[in-house]
Amino acid sequence: MDMTMTNGRTWNEVRAEMESFKDQDFDWKGGRLPSYIYYLDEEMLNIQREAYGLYMVENGLGKGRAFPSLKRMEDEVIRRGLAILGGSEASGGIFTSGGTESILLAVKAARQWARQSGKKKPYKILLSETAHPAFNRAADLMELEVERLPMRDRDFKFDLDLLQTALDDSVIMVVGSAPNYAAGTFDDITGLGEICLKNGLWLHVDACVGGFLAPFARMNGRSIPEFDLSVPGVKSLSADIHKYGFAAKGASLVLFSSAEDKKLAHFALDWSRGTYQSESNQGTRAGGAVAAAYAVMNVLGNDGYRRLADITLGTVDRLTDGIDSIDGLEVIKPFELCIFAYKSVDPGIEINAVADEMGNKGWFIGRSQRPAPSIQMAVNPVHAKICDQYLADLSESVAKVKQLGLRSQFDKNTY
């Protein structure tokens, strides 16, 4: 587009152009993406769009005075999040733009808590190598130290023995994942809670992936480890509504066992106009994200979320059983919810070459390096309709790689 043009164009023309830009995108409605998108159907997509549009202009920064409707919806979304994630009457939460912001606020709260507790700098966060990079981003912004410890080999969880040996006076915060994105397993949150209580540390649970799936999977009878705010020692938890909560993007929660701790994440400043206050890292906030989350939660209800959890985990079962039946491949176990990875167990089948061939067939492939070079998936309901095609294409790709001895040029440093 020529930015020097003086005349505008019709919306129909611009819209058609914008739609054409998508020609090179992967077909997410067709289930061709293993992550990034959490999609059910057109009906739910339209609910997101319409609800977002109703509050597209309203500003979450003014929810207290100018837009009490946003405060009403936001409070209800937080209340429901606390209800399914182990909160109590004493708990509190903040609506954020995504998991990274939720994590930033949790780290800030932990730092302020350490300051108020009289702990001396430097401050350090201890976590497993599988914890999300957002914790390092937060530490970088706040000049905190981070120590990542190797995952436990047998189950890819936080190694509590290594944690115990790494504890020193600088540690203020420990992080557990529910589940982690690398291998799909839940860290031992109960064990972490015991250690943190004993040593006076802030324990954060990153349930950005599992927060709005695991509770409903448990209601359906699936075995889910204890991980939420009800676990003694857990002080904060992050959970993305725009993942398995099926809200429009820009919707996450950071929840606190104590609403008093929530205040540690706030920002306030008295300036020439008065007092400026914000719970989140943002100033202006999209009201549409709050509205879409509220709408989807109310339309689905617990029964709807249980149905989606059943579809999701049933699809995981179909895919993993099918992958294990392909000679030369093996699903990496254990995994405990919606994320899994699979590797080659045949020296003649390079897994990254298989990934290349699947890409040639129109699949966007997630690649992982540890616990082994592998192909990874984060399954959601849209994948239910592609299981047979995915497995057929995978079988063909494996056969081609083995027959021709293909090798990949994939460079993990460019991932």
C-alpha cells in the first residue's frame, strides 16, 4: 500500500485485500496448527467476535468510574476463575492480556513481598528448565536472578532434590508448571508447596495452559494432579482464558491465594492530575477482551467446558494411540493432559526430517529439543476432525524418510 496516497479506498476493497493476506497462513480452522489457536467452531467464534465488538471501544482503565459494566464482567470472570482453581473468600485476581503479563505481575508481587519481608538483595527465582521463558523476561525487567534446574529424567518434572540443594538466602520465589509446555507433565505442586512453606518462599503455579482444562477434565473422571490455589504454599497462579477457556485473545488471569498479596502487583502514583492507579501492567486495556471472556464463560458454563475437555482429551487418546502404532515412532511418556510429543526410535528415521515432510503436506509442526528431539502437539477440539488425516500423512512421511534416508536442515537455533 502506498502510504503517500491522499484518497482512501472502500472498505470492501480493503477487506478483500486483507482476506487475501491470509492465503499463506496455515489453515487453523482445518486443524492444521498444533498450537497458537484454540478453536471449536464458527458458532463460538461468532460469539467471541460479537461480544468483543460490543465493548471494543470501552477502556478497561476506566472500569471503576466510566465503565462499571466492564468492572461487573471482569469481577465475575475473576470470581469464576477462583471458583474452579481453588480460591477462597480471601482470594483475589487480576484480569490481564495474556500469560506473559500474568507472570510478570506474579513476579512483581513476589519481589514486593520479599522487600516487605526484609529479605536482602540479590533476589533469585528457582525453576525447572521446562518453565516458561516469561519468568526470565520478568526477571530481566526487574533485575532479578534466575536459576533453571534440570528436569527430572524419569518424568520431566521439577527435580525437588535439586531444588533443595539450590536453596540459599537469595531465593524468594519458586515456580511450578501445570503442565509444562516442554513435555506436558505437571510439576509436583504439593511437594513444592511443602518446601516453600518450610523455607518462607513465594510459590507460583504457571497453569496458563491447564487452568481452564484440567479442572473440567478432573470433573470428567480424569486423574489430574493437585495444582491449584487450594494446595498449601501456593501464593499465586496464572491461567489463560484465551487458551482452553476459549475466549478471544487478550484474556488471562493471575490469581492470588490472598487478596492482600494481589495489591503487591498494583501500580499507583500521585501526580499533577491526582492518583493514577492500575492493577495490571497496562494503562488502556481492551474492554472487548473482558466482554468476550464473560460471554464465552456464560454460554459454555461448566457443562460446556466439560464437553470440550472430553473432546480434547479423547482426541489426545486417538492421536497418541495412532502414533504409537506407527513403526519407528513413540509418544514420549509420561504426559498428563493436552500436550504431548513423539520421537523416533529408529536410527533410520530422523524426526526433524519427518517434521519437514509433514510441513510439505500442509501441517504446521511444533518441534521440541528436550526431553528428546521430537514433534509436539497441544491438542484442542478442532483437532478431533483431523486425526485420521494427520495419522495417514504421518505414516506416509515416516515411510518416505526411511526409504530415502532423508535428513533435515532444521537448525534448533532458529526455532
